[in-house]
Amino acid sequence: MPSEFDIQYAVENTQVIHEPDRRIDTFGSTQFEFQLVTEPMDHVNTTRIRIGQITAEKPLILRPNPDAMADFDFEGFGPQGEAFGDFLRENLPKLAILKYGFRFKVGDMQEEVLHEPMDQVCDKLLEAIRISGNPMRAIIKGVDDTWEISLLKFTVEMIEKSQKINMFDFKRRGLLG
């Protein structure tokens, strides 16, 4: 189990050096390919590449329970607090958040160790993407011991970049107010 320090270190030292051209689809699942590049500790000029796929499930609309708002107590706030409580009760059905789910199958992942510096390997991978034009591939520079956290950081960044588009699509179809 990684420590809080390990997690923080992985988050701070993970960099998406090539992100997919596409975002998470609003009405279907999206499959991203990744190449996660790391440097094994205590091995000079050695680079590990983990190659795999991660699937983003279609986002789900979650709405708060309107009955839960009846439990809020705005006592002591005066008329503004009371008015805010009324506003929340009236508008709560309109409020919504999106839930994103991801699936990653470790069994489908391949691993390769190269005896080259990490920057050279990254340059070669970037050139291969320029040639292939694969719109669903990501190249992620991460931390070897906590590589899964590096992969999770990528998923969080994809959510952040997809959320506005997904909300727009839901609103355009009348699924959100």
C-alpha cells in the first residue's frame, strides 16, 4: 500500500506528454490506449513501457435526493438562510453531477523494458504517434513503483477535460435543465 507521500510524489511527477485527440463520449463507452513510460529505480538508462487499454464508461447523471433537503436546518441564518434553503429545495431536481467509471484489465497489459534513456524512448513513442495518427492513444510519463497512480491521474485529467462537453451534450438532448 503506497504511503500518502508516495501518492503525492506520483501525482506531482506524472505528466501526460501526449493526450488522446478524443474525449470521453457522452452516450457510450470510450476506449483509450496508453503507453505508460517509467524509469525503474536503481537502473541507469533503463525504461519500462506498460502498454494497455483503459475503458471509460459512459457518464451517468446523478441527481441529489430532494427529500434530503428537508433535513437541512437553516436556523440562525435569518431570512437569507431561509431563502437559500427554499431556493435549494426548488432547484435541487435541476442540480446534477456526472459520475465517471473506468475499467482497466491488468491481464491485457503488456510490458517492455528497454535499455535506453527515458527521454529517448518518449521521443520515439511521440514520433510513432505522429506517423500512425492514433486519436485514442496517450503517452504518460510516470513513476515506476506507483505506476497505477500515474494511470489514475491520467483518468482524472480526462474527466476534467470531458466534463464540459458531456454536460453540454446532456443539456442539448434535454436530459439536464
